[in-house]
Amino acid sequence: MSLQPWQRAAILAAANYLREINAAGSRDARTTALHQGLLEVLDPARRLARLQREMATAAKEAASANRERRRGDERRRLAERRKTDLGRPVGNRRAGRDRRSGRERRHKY
């Protein structure tokens, strides 16, 4: 997008005005954001650099959150494991024809 000279001059004047307001002591987040936005209109590479910084920060935070989530899962798994080996189940096993093998597997009538 190519700006006309009068558009560029108007944007630059507005950015300078907002910078003066910020320099005078008004540290309002809105005026700072407007100033940065106007500078990004004048210099698109500035916007790309900001977006890349934001994406890198978001990726680091997501990786950190994922790592924390995994650690929580590992702790839970360790706590749920049996501490002693109970061995084989105790009780009567089905033997012979009671096991429902072969053709009578589903229905025993």
C-alpha cells in the first residue's frame, strides 16, 4: 500500500502529537497504542517485527503450559500406580464348557 505524500504527512503529524502527549507525562495506554499503530502504518516492517515478537512470546508460553500440563499428568500417573504386586486374581476360574468358547461364545442357551 503506497501512501500519498499528504497522507504520510498527516499520519506523521498525528504520531508526533501523540508522542508529545506521552512525553509530557501522560502515560495512557491508549495514546501509546495509537502512536505505535500510526508508526506501523508508516513503516510496515515495524508491524511485522511486532507480530513476530508476539508470536514468539505466545509460542514460549504455550510450550511452557504444555510442559506444566505433562508434569501434572506424570505426577498423577505415579500416584495411581499400585505400590505392591498383588499377583494373580484369587477365585474360581471358569473351566471347560463354562468358558463359552467356540460356537457358543455369545449365547449359552
